[in-house]
Amino acid sequence: MGWDDLDEVKLPPADAVDLTDKLFADALMTPAGKRLLAYWKRTYLDKPVCEVGAGSDAGFHREGQNYIVREALNRIARATTPKGAK
């Protein structure tokens, strides 16, 4: 599968946050998806963003990696939390 294969995929409209959240939950709450989330946590979130001697660019890069994982976790949480519950 390459990037060209994704051009044919129908996505929800950009303003359909609930549908996009559901896509994340449907894909990542499977047994394989949970293993992938655990891998992302260990590989990205559990490591420091800034390391001694690394330039600021490295910190920005690491923070970008973490952002993607946090977005997935936040979208799953929104999709799996009943409306009105906190």
C-alpha cells in the first residue's frame, strides 16, 4: 500500500469531528490497534522531548511526534466517552 492508494479513500468532511474521532476509535481500539498504541507510547511518549546536547530542532521534532500520539488518544477518548459525561 502506498500513498496513491489513499487518494481513493473517502474521508469525513473536515468539520465532522465526531466521525473522525470514531474512525480513530474503530481503528485503534482493536487488539492490533491497542498494541500499536502501546508501541507508540513506549517509543514516543515515554522518552524525553529534549535531550542534553540536542538542538532545539530535535525538541520540536520530538514534540511533533508526541502530538500525533496524543491526538489519537484524545480522539479515542472523545469517541468512547458518552456525551455529557466528564
